[in-house]
Amino acid sequence: MLQVLFNSLVYASMIAVIAVGVSLCYSILRFANFAHIQFAVVGGYLTYSFAAIPGLPLPAAMALSAVATGLIAVLVDFLVFSRLRDITPEGKMIVSWGVALFIRSVVAIVYGGGGRSFDLSYEVVLVGDAVFTTLDALVVAVAAVLMLLLHLFLNFTRVGSGLRALASNADLAVTRGIPGDRLVRLMWFLSGALAATGGTLLALETRLQPNMDLIILLPVFAAVTIGGLSSVFGAVIGALVLSLAQNLLIYIDFGALLGGESWQVPTQFRDYVAVLALVVVLLLRPRLSPLVGR
Amino acid sequence: MKNFLSLAFCSALALAAVQGPALAADPIEIGVIANLTGSAVKTSVQMTRGVELAADAINAAGGIDGRPVKLIVEDSENRAQEALNAANKLYNVDKVPAAIMFGGSGLMIPVAELAKEKGRVLVNTSSSSPKLGNYPGTLFSILPLDDIVGKELGLLIADSGAKTAAIVVPNSTFGLGVADAAAAAFEAKGGKIVKKVAFTEGQPDYRADIQPVVPVKPDVIITAGYGDDSRAMLKAGRELGLTAKWYAAYPSILEIENKDFLNGKLFGVDNGGYAQAAGKAVADKYGAKFNGTADLMAHVYYGYDALMVIAAAIRKAGSAEPAAIAKALPEVVSSYDGATGKIVWDARGQRISPPIDVIEYKAGDFATTATRN
């Protein structure tokens, strides 16, 4: 069971760092941004490229990738979404699909179809029968630090308060002198940078591959839906709950439980937990309330 | 001017007289279906080069009964539908009596169905699914099927003294074919399979899949795979702290993720026989035609042997009709000693008792430590 907790924590860490960006965007611009997933993919690939520069350590490559992806997110807003502020959320959501497909194609052109992996060395740590690696510990630590910093930023800085005010009531906030456009650009930058870091953590743990976006799409949106679309804190909780449910499902030996031969749910079915979570939450919580800004 | 025209006319006549016999001989057209633009192109190109080398050798020696061999190469794009389109074109439009194909069983089986329906010959150089044995008289394999290689793998594991084994393979015809044959051979020798993991390919990480192997602590892990998925599988094994030895079918097609993790811990069986004189001669031809042998892969030998046995069958039958080729193929193969060693077919035209190399991964490279059969 300890193993389930380890696995859940690692997976939730990667998903949460990506998911908070979806929540940030939804809370301020009120639409589900599917292009956000591509920022994670772009971030992973950019870190891979930066890490190939001789003498550049991985943390520096990650930081560069986060900044570059943040700027790409700002550019996407400038070119596309800033011109569509007044259309319906559904319209923006559909446009975000288009943007996602465009970015996907660009990534495919630049990096091609093959998978890529980071060449890392790390230790395996045994705790009883449970196993984790020093890389796992690092991923969880990076995610925890980022979430803590984001929390402090949103709640204890003047700019963070401005963002929360925008999320709570954009018109009123702007009337009261809060620079709405600048803060929206900041939100895009933060979302892009966080997605890039989450994508990099995922790539470090697994591998970069062209269909990485489809692999993370479902868990990320399930996590933010479970936690409340516009809640940054909720996205983290959502990621943890989802990850725990997914890992429990594939861990339990249902065959032995029923007194027969050992049988576990094949791991590819863990994504159906995300689908189930989405359905249940959407059925039970038709009205989602924003927590940010409260 | 008149003199010049006369001279030119006479020269043309003389040239035609010199080239006459060669032009008069109708070429024998043989089809080649390979993945030339899809994913994992390199292996297909290697096989095609092997076929080209064989065609060069046949034509340099005067062709088949004076008729040159002409290859018609079609692209499968590594997709079943495109492979079928290619086969349709070759069998229906070009009307080739036989085609040589490189592709997985997902492509090979539909094309075999078509070849059977059309009454043509298909020579398999790459696929190893035991289901390919269902097309006797149509499909002939230069590559031994997975049940043969899997059995050899199981026997090798039993010989190593291992008592327990876990299976970790992709949930594919290839993975399960190898696993089942290896497990049967291992268990027949008293071994015990303590866990079986068949993971779905294409996922980014297989740690959760392989996790159940950790507590059962097997002596060895039976595996098979290739490409990115094999890399992710081995990575998961390392991250889970597995200390068991890995035994793989065709270990050299695994993508090694971490040399230190597998040095002295990865063993397996692979098709062999290339080190003999016939194989070396093909390697020399390859080096001369394609600027060295640095990129030469075993697939060259399979392509080479495929066309050579077809040519021998046409020669023996005295006809390039598909039925005559299909009938003559098993007869000529019994005395053919090729680039992939001696070819022995069962009644279905599937290769048995192939030369098997025992492989060990050490010092960051694959080394052949013994040869079986």
C-alpha cells in the first residue's frame, strides 16, 4: 500500500503542476484552455533541447524552458485570445483546440515522430517492499515548492491579490485601477511556465513522445474538474485524489480478493478512472464555484 | 551528310545486334513490399538492399535461364492498408508471380490472405508470428517464427539453472508468441513462471505494469520488444530495482536504456548463421555497393536469401508461374546454404531448426557466446 502512496504522489505532482495553469486561465478568462496541454509538451521538448547545450545543467535548462514557454503562452494570447476576449467561453474553448493542434503540428515538424529520453542517473531507494527513486523524490519536491510559491504569490503579494481580484470580478477590479491586460499577460506567462515545468517533470520520469499531449490531457482536465475548474488549490487536491484512485485501481489484486487466481486491472485502464471522475463530478456539481479570490 | 547517316544507321544496327540477346530475354519481375516512408524505415531499407544485392548477383551470372531479374519495389508505409495496396498493384497490375515482404504480422497476414486468394507466392523476411504458418503453399518464411525462437529462449533459461521466471512482454502477437513458447519450454524442463505481465504498448511509462514482478523475486525475466517501448520497459525495471537477469528473444533489437544496468545481466537468443562464408560474401558485396558495412543489419541477409531461393525455385521449375514456384521452393531450399545459414522448412514452409546465436550483453555491447543448432 505504501507503494500506491509513492506512485500516487509522484504522478499527482506532475499532473498538478500542469493543472494549476488550466485553473488560473479558467478563473480569470473563464474558458477551458486545451492549448495549455501543448505548453507542457513544448516545455518538455525545449528542456530537452536546452539540456543538449554543452555545459548547461538540467535545472538551468528547465528554467530557460519555463521562461521560453511562458513567453510563447503570452504570444499565443497576443496573437489569438486577446482578440477574442468578448466571444463566448465555448467559442474560446474551440479556438483553443485549434491552437493546440497548430502547436502539436509545429512540435511534430521540429522534433519528428520518434521518442526521446533524458539520460539521467539516479538511485533506487527501498522502503520495506516499496520502491522509489531519487528522481521521484526530486519531482515531488520541485512540485511542492512550486505549489507553495504559487500559493504565497497569489495570497501574499500585491500582484497576486490583483490576479485574485480579476478572477473574482474582472470589471470591478479594472474599474478600481487594477491593470487588467498586464495581469492577464502575467497569468499567461505563469501558466505557460508552470506547464513547461510540469511537462519537463513528466518527460524526466517517462519520455518525450509526440502523443504526450493526449496522454496528459485526460488526467489534467479530470484533476481540475474534480478540484473545481477555477480553483488553483482545488487542482492540486484533484490531482492527488485522481492519482490515488488510478493507482489503487491497478494495484488491487481483484482476482485474489474474489478467491481466484491473481488478476489486476491492466494499467491502460487507469485513464478510465479519469473519465469516470469527470462524469461523476459533472453530474453532481453542475455549478462550479471559483475559490480563487474568495 | 549521306555518309554520316549511313554510318549512324549501321552503328545502330550493330549495337542492336550486340544487345540483341539481352533485350530479347523477357525479365522476370519480382515484387518487393517494404516500409520505405513510415516509421522505423531503416530495417526495411536494409532488407531491400539485401534483395538488390541478390538481384545483382543473379543478373551478373546471366540471370535465371538467361532472363534477368527485375525488382518492382512498393512502399507499405508500415500500414496494413498501404501494404495491401502495394500487394494489389504487384499481383494485379504488374502480375508478379512472387513478392518479398518486410513488415510486422499486422501487415504480413493481410497480404498473405491476398496472395492466397490470388494464388501467388509471398516470402516473409521479417515477421515471426506463429499465425503465419496458416498459409502453406503461399507464404514461405526466411525468418524463423516466434515459437521456434521462444522455445530456444526457454531452453537457454532452463540450461542457465534458473528455477523461476517472470514474463514481461508487450501485449502483442510478437510479445505473447515469444512468451508462451519460452514459458512452455522452460516449464517442460521443470521451471516455474511466477508472474506474467503483458503491457499495452505506447504508454510513456511501465513502472506500474512491472511493479507486480518485484515481490515475487524471480530468478530471471523473460522479455521481448523493440524501439521506444523496450527502452521504457527496461527503464521501469531499473527504477524498480529489479536484480534478476533478463532473457530476451532477439536481444539486439531492444533499445538499451542504461548500459550499467544491463551489463552482464541481459542474455538471449537471436537468429544466427551470418558468420559463415555465404553471409560474409554478402557482407562484402554490401560494403562494395553501399560504401562500407558500418550500417549493415541482419535484415540484409534475409532479403538476400529470399530472392535467391525464389530464383532457385524458378530455375528448378523451369517456369516463373506462381504454382510452379510454390511447388519448387521447398525442394530447392533443402539444398540451399544461404547467407542466413542452412534453411530448413516444415511442411508449412516455415523455418525450423535455424542457426541460433546465444547472445550476452557485456561491456556495453552484444556478444555472441555460443551457437545452437
